[in-house]
Amino acid sequence: MKILMTFRTIAVIHIGVMFISLSTIALAEDKLDIGKMEYETACAVCHGLTGQGDDGFLKELLAKPMPNLTVLAKNNKGVFPFDRVYQIIDGRQEVKAHGTRRMPIWGNTFNNQSSVYFKNYPPHDSESAARSRILALTEYIYRLQE
């Protein structure tokens, strides 16, 4: 049991280091940007490529207008609400102050995708991989701020 926990801990650290390394390489070489890739894959269809909410592919099909993600810090006295954005993206714990849930629960989606991707690499921790993806996405939205 203890050996399994040690392997799991090593796997979690390895996955975290991999995502941090890839993020660093992405920003340094401007070739791979995990946060941007996650945004373009999961968010841009509704929020638009610019994050302003006015150019999303599904804009016409949505009942309510998308919020402008580029002014989150501006609307919060100049401080980017990192934890709040992370929780909204994750979506597995509904935050009453956010009102009703209108967007997909990406935490479950990312967790399930990671489980499938890493199934041949035991031991793996799909939850850590999901959190890394949400962190990268939240950091990218931070970079979209005006």
C-alpha cells in the first residue's frame, strides 16, 4: 500500500513538472501554449477567441450574452480573481454566489479525458492532470486581461 502511494506521489509530481515545463517552454519559445490551447478548445466557441464574448462560434445559440473575460481584473478593483475563475472553470463545486450553472463542468471533462489518456501509464492521477489543465487555462485567462 505504501509503495503504491509512493508511486502515485511520484506520478503526480512528474505530471505537474511536465505541465510546468511545457508551460515554460511554451512561453519561452512561443510554440506551445497549453493554456491557450485549452482555451481555444474548450472556451472560444462560446467566449470567442479574444475572450470578449462577442465573437464566439455559438454566440447566436446562447440564451444569454457571454461575459467579457478580459475585464475580470478591472471589475475586481484591479485584482484578477484567480481562485474564483478556477472554481468556475472546474465547476464541480457549485458556488452559490455565482448564480445558476450555465457553462460546462470542465473539471469532470478534463478528469475523464486524463483517465483515458493515461490509462496505459499506471499509476496515474487523472485528478492532478485535470487540475493542471484548469490551472493553465486560468493562467491564460489572466493573460487576456486588459
